Amino acid sequence: MSITERLSELGVTLPDAPAPAANYVPFVKTGNTVYVSGQISMGPDGLIIGKLGADMEVEAGAAAAKTCAISLLAQLKAACDGDIDRLVRVVKLVGFVNSTADFTDQPKVINGASDFLVEALGDKGRHARSAVSAASLPLGVAVEIEGIFEIK
């Protein structure tokens, strides 16, 4: 089953790749590696804003992280000239969680992205990962995730 078919089966339609919000590019390709810039939590109704440990629960943070993963795949599809099936594997994610100083469940929040990628991509979605806390994130979003991918 192709990645596009699997995403469709899961009810996920990749949006157009979000445009960068500042002076950077959304992705860089070098050889068979694609580095995708940080994607912020955004759903159909706009930005997903919140601070874990203050006004947002872990489950809502994990849902926000899933939206970041969907945006990462949208950027990857753009990097692959529209053919996401060129993906060989997800190499690494770095997840940033907007949280209070005493919040310690960053991994559970970023699991929202990791679990989705494995569900959507199978073994191609298994990856190395970091999950870290941030005192704040751009525009007050709850989560930002960047990714490294191998393509053919």
C-alpha cells in the first residue's frame, strides 16, 4: 500500500505545505536527506495555542503534535516534487513543547507525532527523537517539531 493510500485510509489529507513565516526555507535537500524546518501546531481552525502544565493537558498536546507531523509530511511531499512515496524512512524528529518549568511529560506530548508516523508509515515511520521543553514557542503555539527524512 502506498503512503498516499495509507493516509487516505486513516482519513488524513495532506494540506499544502505551509509557507515559512520568516527568513528561512521550509526544507533543505542534500543528497538523499531532507531536513524539514520546524512545523508549528496548527489545525483546520488555526494555530493550536497553549502551555502544557498550565492550560493544556497532555492529550491535547499530543493531538497538537500530530498536526505538526502532518505538516512535516506536507513539507516532505513538496520536497519530493509531490511524490511522498519517495520516502525511505523518517530518520529523526526534534520536538519542542511549550510548557511550564515543572512539566515533565514532553515525551508523552511528542508521542502524538511519533505514534501517528508509525501508524501511517509503518516501519518507515520509526525514528530517533528528542523531546524538549521550551519556555515559549513562536506565536504561543503548544508544539513545534522539525524532522530529518531519507528519500530516494
